[in-house]
Amino acid sequence: MNALLGQNMCIVSETPGTTLDPVKKSVELPPYGSVVLVDTAGIEDIGELGEKRLNKTLKALAAADFAVIVLDGRERLSREEKELFLHLNKISLSFLVAVNKIEFGVNPALLDELKILKVTHFEISCAENVGIDLLKSKITRLLPNASAPPLIGDLVTQGDIILLVVPLDSGVPNGRLILPQIQAVTEALDGNSIIIVAKEKELRSVLYSLKNYPDLVVTDNHSIMRVAAELPDTVKLTTFSILLTRYKADLNTFIKGLQRIEELEDGDRVLIAEACTHHPKDDNTGNGKIPEWLKLYTKKKIEIHFTSGGDFPQNLSSYKLIIHCGGCMLTRHVMQMRIKEAKLLEVPIINHGVLISYMIGEVPRVFLPFNEAIAEWDKIKFFYNYFS
């Protein structure tokens, strides 16, 4: 990191474990622009302190858009380093390897191992400033461009009729619509589609007044059954929560997580994670209804724990399943970070909307507007059919 910055930002020592907490520094990487470099602790520390350092390193990886793995050119790959490559591939995090300390020579066996693993690497010397400019240049070419997917813009075309069935959510501060409702209206208007917004009690009269059924209907988690009953199976129907999942999170990952619902056993720990900044009601979906519904559905004596705010608990790996809120108050980057953290620790994760639709039997119908989601569902359909 000191070599990339051209300054002595981080303490350097031959003693392992010198870096305790992640060290961050903003820097310009032309022609890409401003980035934040994060130097983390190593991954080979042992003991309780080493485990805490490793947890912080994993959190930093989950938050990263790109990773540079620094290896000692004199050594061979350790077991932890090989596992790290697997973790990075698991969360689809782009990375390259910097083989450092080439002033002492490079172990041919290390290069052979990297070649077998098909890992892109650069040979550098931070002490002698060799290969650093080339490394910077490669990093800037590989850094991803930040671009968020559309919410509904790719689901409809000009002239399509979109019906939003909007309930009143007591958990949302007065005078506000939730993010996916506002964004759906904006994208529909930008695409020259026809947007109709109605309350659930007005649904039947709205449908009666139309010559044809809408091209897409979007409703709330708790209204999905009643709305579905009013529509033919051929009409595309989904929920605001699932739209937001595809936009901010990873719908396919959540679909995979549904398998864990059927695998839960007595004594298993389930984490319900809320991220809302406004104070939740005692009977809200996350801490009131979902625990009750989940226990009724699974018929298992599971332990349900709760967390709120900006971080997961330290013992995340002890949970069999994470049930996250819709994330309407989180940025896409933060939501992606949480999913990556769960993947790194191999804990399945889903959210309220996907879980509710599954438990009330509206899966896979709510996935029909999304081809990629249906393809993922088909992969695990045998699992669903077996347990249903």
C-alpha cells in the first residue's frame, strides 16, 4: 500500500501480525479516478486475536470492488491463500496477485501454482519500487464501472400498462412512499409506459375499467395472495420487495437460499437482520410476523436472533440462515457487501419478500417476469417439489 501511495502510510515490519485493523486511504488512480485503498491484516494469524483480525479482513473483502492479494515471492502458496482464492471466486470479486519481494528472487514452484490456478499475477518489489507503475495500470483497467441495473425498465416497453397496487405501510414514516414505488413510477414514465397506481381495495374496479389486463402488476408482500387471486396466471405479477431484491441485492442468491428453509432442524439458529433507520414497530414484519410464520411453516424449534443497524454480528458463521429486510434504506453497495459477507462464511441468505412469497405458495409465480430467476428456480425445483 505504501508503494501504491508513494508514502509511508502503513507500518511495515518483518513481524507477522503487524497490521491489526484495516487501514484506509483515498487516492487518485488515473485515468480511473478516485478510489479507496484498504490494507487488511493477514489471513494466517492463529488464536482468538487472529480470528478477530480475520473477521475484519473478510468484512473488508465483502465491501471491496476489487482485491490485490500480496504474496511473498520466496514462499509457496499456503492453504489459507488457496482458500482465499476460492472465497474470492465464490463472491465473484475480481482480483489479481502481486508477487512481492522479487529482489530476493522468485520461487518457481509459486509461479507454477499460480499458473495451474489460472491466477493473473505481477512480479513487484515494493522495497525497490519495481513493477509498481505497471501494477497500478493493470488495476485501473480491471476496476469495475459502477452501474446499477434498472428496477423495471427492462421488463416493460413503450405503451405497456403497469399497475402498482400500493398498500399503506405503517412502518414507513408519514408522507413517504418506499423507494421501489417511487422508482417504479419514474422508470415507467421514462420508458413511455402507462402507469396506474391503486390501493388494494381499488384493484377490482381498476381491472374492470381496463380493456385488457396490465402487462405487469406489482404489489406488496402481504397483498400478493389477494392480488394473485384477481389475475389470470398469464399476467406477470411480482412484488416491490422482489423488484428491490433484483435491483440492490442478488435475486438468484436468495432463490438458492430458499433450500435452507426446508433443511432447518430443531436448535438451528436463524438471524433476522433489519437495516431500517426509522424505529420499527414491535409487530413489524421482521421482528413480529416472520418469526411466527417461519416456525409455523417449518414446524421446528429454531432459535431466532435479531440484529439491526449497519453490521452483522461477529458470530455470523454460527447461523444456518440469514433473513434480511428489503434494504430500502441501504445503498446497493452496502447490500451487495452484506450478501458477499454471508457467502464468504457460507451462510445462506434470503430476504422478507422472497421468504414470504415462498411460504404462502406464490413461488415461482412472482419470479415469472425475470428469466434469470426462473432459470435459477428450475435448478432447485426438484428440492421444492420433494418437500411440498
